[in-house]
Amino acid sequence: MLKKALSDCGIRIADCGLPIAIAEFGLRIAEYPIPKLLAAIAFRNPHSETRIRNPNSAFRIPHSQIRILPSAFRIPQSLMPYLYNTPDDQREMLRAIGAESIDELFAPIPADLQLKRSLDLPPAMSELELDRHLQMLAGLNDHAAKKVCFLGGGSYDHFVPAVVDAIAGRSEFYTSYTPYQAEASQGNLQVMFEYQSLITRLTGMDVANSSLYDGASAAAEAVLMALHAHPQRRKIVAPASVHPQYRETIATYLANLDAELVTLDCPGGVIDADALAATVDGDTAAVLVQQPNFFGCVEDADRASAIAKTAGALLISVFDPISLGLLKRPGDYGASIAVAEGHTLGTPMSYGGPYLGIMACDQSLVRRMPGRIVGETRDRRGKRCFVLTLQTREQHIRREKATSNVCTNQALFAVRASVYLAQLGPQGLRETASLCLQKSRYLAGRLCENDRFSLAFAAPTFKEFVIRDAANDVDGLLRTALEAGYLAGLPLAPWYPELSDCLLIAVTEKRTKAELDGLVHALSAAPARQEALS
């Protein structure tokens, strides 16, 4: 039957011992393991002929000679459940959920944010053309491998040892995903257990989970933990020195909850203790402190912790993992929950993600912790083994008792963090942190030798600092630096209009003295605004 169907189309069958694939012109593809038949693929093209390809030659067949293949050679639609929805399918789904139209599903999105036109896409391309086009677009990016990077604000160009890629790239780790069942592999469970152990040692906290999405979502989940722990308290205090995108994420989480997010101004770049004490009261569930903060300044975390504890509130620490090579650990200044963006521990910048959300807490909050906790035990033969000890998602326990709907983790990046921390060890982490501190202080001092630049804040800093431009031309500085091969930093105006003349600069252990001096020269040579306009 197959030979006749093909011969009817003018195709001669040759012996070759390969399976044959028949395409019903873009609708379905079926594969038939018939021995000694030529492998051929029929496909629709935009011209007047259909081309039949095989390893030896190509035939052009007029469409008028093509016949529909017998039903015996078609794939039943029931075996292709992921085909696009037909209009009938859409109407049936809308009827089931009680909606009149698809547009009704988007009603919660403000009208001014909805696209009212078709997507502005170019004509379809062949695979070769598309590959070239995408390579051209990718080549337009100025990234840390092409420019000298001083970007910060949550994403940093730290060094990643080769051993991290070598181990995390192994197939048994590279494919690791959320362990849902008890039969999850012992290898994945063990590496998560080791990750948790390293994080608790790093932070000085009692327990850590096996990762969250990123630093921002980890901070938001910590806020939910605090609200669950103090159900009668509905206020969260987050100083303006906490990363603005973290505060935006928290506000999104709280948008439909009976909770208030209070932002405390920090005109000096750090928390004003008196203002914090006046803001925190008996209705405060938690106080967030970022250490070092978004401006790179080192906060008085002990004082903030004392104020929070006096009011009966929890202290949530948003920390930089690298900084703990020098600074106090969150557990040492009384944090109840510690969260961080963990990409600095062995994961490249990678256009902002995917990243790693770190969370640790004290023992009293362990049952309110989102995600999963892997524990160590002994099997019935007395051998060491690992199990999922706690899972607080609604999939695993009764919905009303769930504390989070976190449905995955970043296991691969937790593996990378584990390898990174194990490779560096305490001494290596301290050396890395010291290099960041020393190099950032050197750059800040060199820049301030030019009367045009000054430090925006007097507080001590770690690896980031805010520089003020007396000419108030931050955009001009960035353009000049980019032309010289430097990603000079982040302008603060988008988040802090009052700091529109300021630039946030980050210095990691990767930067050399020549690169630091080169940035100083590039910024010092930039024309002031009035010169640029003349």
C-alpha cells in the first residue's frame, strides 16, 4: 500500500534499509520502520511544487500529482495532544470556565498595557537565515566578556572557577530538578543536603532550604513567613536602602493581602536608627535590612536588630554571600531569616538569570519555611541516606496549611554554589571579599582625586559605592566609558530621582589595577554637559 501511494505520486522506491517518513504537507508526520525502503520526506513549500528529498536526489512533483495518503498512514489526532487549539477547542474551554471570550481573560490587565495590534514580526525565514539573523543580534550585545564590567546592583562579574562548570556540568547534576517524591535520587538529595549545610555555616543560621528562585522572591517569601509567624501584625518595614526591585517584588506579593509595606527614607545612604525606632511598633511583623545595602554601604545591623527585637518584630537580613568573608554573619547579629541572591557563588551574570534564591532561618521558623528541606538519616540497614524532611507546598500538605506555592527550586545553581564554596573554603572566601574591598576603595579614592567626582555617602562600603558627578551628566559618563570599553556602572535616577547625578559602581576581585586606572582615565576624560552641548 505504501509503495502504491508513493508511486501514484511519481516517486520511485529504492532499497536502502532506512525507515520512511511521510509528511502530509505540514499537518502530520508519521514514521514507518519498514526495512529496505528509501528514507524520504515530503513537505510543503511556498512554490508550486512539492519537493521529495532523499539521501541521493531530489524530485519535484507538481501539486496536482500529489494525493492524500491513505488513512492507514496517518497519525491519529488522539496521539498528538499538544497540537494547537482549534476554534472549537477554545469555545469549549471558555464555556467550561464561564468566560465569553479570550479577551475577557485579560481584563485584569490595564488597557494601556495591552497590545492592540499584531506583533511587528518580519517575514518567515529559513533555518539558515534565522541562525544568521540571531547571531547578528547577539553580536550587538555589550557584555562582560567584551567590556570591562563595573555593573552591580544585584548582578556581579565575579570569577567562576573552572571546577564549578566541570562538576555542575556532569549529566547527573545538570539534569537535576525538584525532588517531588521520596524516590528522588540519593545523589541529588545529598548535594542539596550539602548545599544546606554550607549555607547554614555561611550564614550562622540554624537551617536552610534547598533553594528558591532568586534573591527578590526569597525576600518576598521571607516577608510571608514573618506575617504567618505574627498573624496579628500586618506591617513590614523596608528601608529605601533595600534593593528597589526587591521592594517592588515584595509589594507585588502583598498587593492582595491585608498587609502594609512601609518604606523608610535613607537620605544618608544608610538606615537612620532614630527614624527606624519611630517607625517600628507593635504592629510590625518584620524589618528588612540589606547588608551591605543597595548603595554598597555597610549598615549598623546590630542596632537595627535590637530595634526590631525590642518591638517583637523579626529581622530579615538580605545579605551578599561574598561579603560574609569579612562581615558579620546574619545569625551573629540576630537575624531571624536570612536571604540572598546566590548567583555570586559560581554562576555567571547571564543576562540576569536564572539565578539562585538563598534562604536560611532560625529553628523556630523551620515549619514556616517555603520549598523543601533535605535531611540526613539511616536506612534499615544502618547506612547513611537522605530524605525530604519538610515540604510546605500545598502539593504535599493540605492547602490551608501550606505556607507557599513555590513549586520548584534552582537545584543546578545550588550545586554550583556548593562546588564554589567547597572550592574556596573559608580562607578563599575571605581573600575574595578582601580583594573586592581593597580594589573598590582604591577606585573610589582615584576617582575622587578629580574635583568633578565625590562619594555620595559617608558610610563605609564593601565592593560597591555611589559616586556623584558635579557636572550632573551621568548618561554622558556612561557613553564615554562605553566607547572606551567599560561598563561603568548603574545610573540611580530610575529608582532614586534625587540621586540623578549619581552612579553606582561595583568592583569585584576580577578587576585588575590596569582596568581600574583605565576607568578613572575614561571617566575623567568625559566632557561635562555644558562642553558636550557647545
